[in-house]
Amino acid sequence: MTAPLTPPPPPHEQSAHRQGPPSAAAGYGSAAYGAHGGQGQDGPGMKTEVREAAVITVAVALGGVLLGLLWHWLAPRVPLVGDVVDGRWAVYVKDTEGEQAAGVDGTFALLALAFGVLSGVIVFLLRRRGGVPVVVALGVGGLLGSLLAWRVGVWLGPAQDVLAHAKDVGRGVTFSAPVELGAKGALLAWSLGALLVHLGLTALFGPRDPEGPYGYGPEGGTGAVG
């Protein structure tokens, strides 16, 4: 005697069993899109970051006016003296063993480094997410600010024409040399200080990317699994 055969399940039940609950598949697809395709979760767009970087560049560069004023005020003066030799005026450094010229460069470098540290901290506090545009803005703004400070300090005096100045004050009278920046490498102190401080603060206290389900990050990389 032959046993009766059990009829196979209907086709729609097999497809439902293989595919799983529709709600679960839809929920997984929505989560995947939110992690990879959703642009709103990743912070401001590139245009917004570029605009913020432009504002940071201008603001940092304008700080060079204050740096130039402080440099002109705090930098030591190089004493000069004029004399007449064979009927012609000549200008000499009064203190040949003095270190005033090195002090002018050192004062600028230290002030620029302090401005760099301050600008790096302020930019980090205002925009903790960081980003490449912000880093570029700090570097460019610091360099422009240093150039502006240099020119402001020179413009404030003393006069650049030392020979005419010596004739005005008279023979043997001591006067100050123009404020000059001999070590042009000091122009990079602001940018270097700002970048190092900002990158260090971002590495220590910046926001972290949230971990996805099962210990995976939002971009599919493995995260720490507890």
C-alpha cells in the first residue's frame, strides 16, 4: 500500500518564509540608508564649511593688526648714530655688541606663537568638528596675519631712510633704527602654533564617530565590541 503524499505548501508561503518579515527588511534598508546615504547626519555641507573657513581666515588675518602694534611697542630699539666722514654722512650701529636686532626677531616670533596658540584654541571652541577647510583657514590666516603685522610694525616707524634721519637729528646724536624683521622664518610661527594646538585639541577632545550596530562604525569599519 502506498502512503499518501503531503502536498507542498503554496508558493506565496515559500516566498514569505525565504524573504523574512517585510517590516524587518524595510527597517534594515532604512537604517542602512540613514548610515550611508543620509547627508544630514554628517554635519554641515562642504559649502558651509568653505564659508566658515573663509570667515576664519579673514578674522585670523585681521588679528595681525594687533600683533603689529604689540611688536612695535615691545620690540627693542637698535641705536644708530650718524657722522660725517670725508664730507659724507655715514650711519653706524652705536652698540656693535648689542643683541637688539636679534631681540626684534625674537619678540615677533614669540608674539606670533602666542597669537597662534590663542587662535587655535578659539577656533576649536567655536567649531569642534574641525575638518580640512578649518585647518587650511588657520594656516593661511596665520600667515596673512604675520605678513600684515610685519608691515604694520614697519609702517609705524621709525623712518626707513636712516641717512636722512641722521641728518635731521644731527651729527653724533643717537636715534633708533627702523623696525625690521631679519629672520623671515618668524612669519611661520603663527601658523605653526595655531595648527599644532588645534590638531592636538581635536585629537584629545574632538567628537568621535558613533558606532553602528554589532560594533561596526557608520562606514562599515569595525568598532570596539564590549
